[in-house]
Amino acid sequence: MGEERKETVGRTWKKKFFIALFAGFLGLGGLMSVFGFTGTAFALPLGGIGDFYVEFDELNGKGFQLLPHIGETGDSDAEPMIRNKIEEVEIKNLHIYKDIKMPTGGWVRVHIRASGPTKISGLIQDARMIDADLSFNELAIKEQNTEDFSTNWSQDAKTITIKDAKLVTDYLFQSVVSLDGTKIYVEKIDEPDMTHQ
């Protein structure tokens, strides 16, 4: 009987673990399933799952625009953010991760890494925090007299280079994205990333 009880407890914990893990994978599911099988995705949104983190060594982009934005996060319906739009992007060593709390109280981190170049067309990204080295070519700052917060001002540049970046993101959209050397995995962690706090 003792053995049966252990087995039942083990099954219950494992079931809760996999339900929570599955829920987390659904959040990143579109991204992971498409990349995992083809390496290329079309019109891919990722948002509404709370904060996730984007890191990379270098991003080179053409046709950059930065706009003020009010967006939804995992904690709020309306938070101030920075919306970045870039027409064409190439990224070195892209790393996206999301921390998920398990029903047992522990944490896991879902990773998506691309060891080769990541190429994106039509990137839209809403960030709550950007920590990076930035450089622009032909940067222009525009301001308009309007009551619409999102069109009051903008920054535009012909090209942008971002190095050694870490971004706290709540929404990410790409018209077309291709990742070389994609690796997707889950690890157990002691506590979540609190960079945005």
C-alpha cells in the first residue's frame, strides 16, 4: 500500500507539472512549433502572456521608427511602453525566454535560442525596458500637435544598430522571421527574472 500511495502522489505532482508546463508552452506555442519544424514563420504575433525577455549580441535594422505606446501586460490593461518598428532586421545570437511559475511553487524557464542569424521583416515590438548600446543613422525626431498620445512624437532613422541588448517585452510581431540553429528547451530555476522591477 505504501508503494501505491507514493506512486499516486508522484502521478498527481507530475500531472500538475505538465498542465502548467503545457500552459506555458501554449503561450510561446505558435513561436516554438513553427520555428521547430520549419525555421521560418509568417505573420507571427507573441503577446498577452505577460513579460518575456529578449537578449541578443547585435541587431542591425533598416527603416526604424520609435513611438510612444500604451499596451497590455500580464499585470495591467494599460502600461506605458516603447513601440519599435523596423522594416528589415538581422540579429546575432537571439535568445527569448519566459519564466513560468509551477503549481508546486517552483519556477521553470522556457528558452528559445538561435545560434545562427535571425532575419525578420516587419518587426513590431513593445518594450517596457531596453538595456543596450544604440546607434542610429539619419535620426530624426518629430513632434505633432495632436491629442493622440501615440502620434504626438516619433523618432525615425534610416538604420539602427543595437548591441549587447536585454529587453523586457510584452508584445512581439514579425511579418516574416527565419531563425538558423534554433534550440528550444526548458530548465528549472530558483526564481524569476526581475529585471523590469
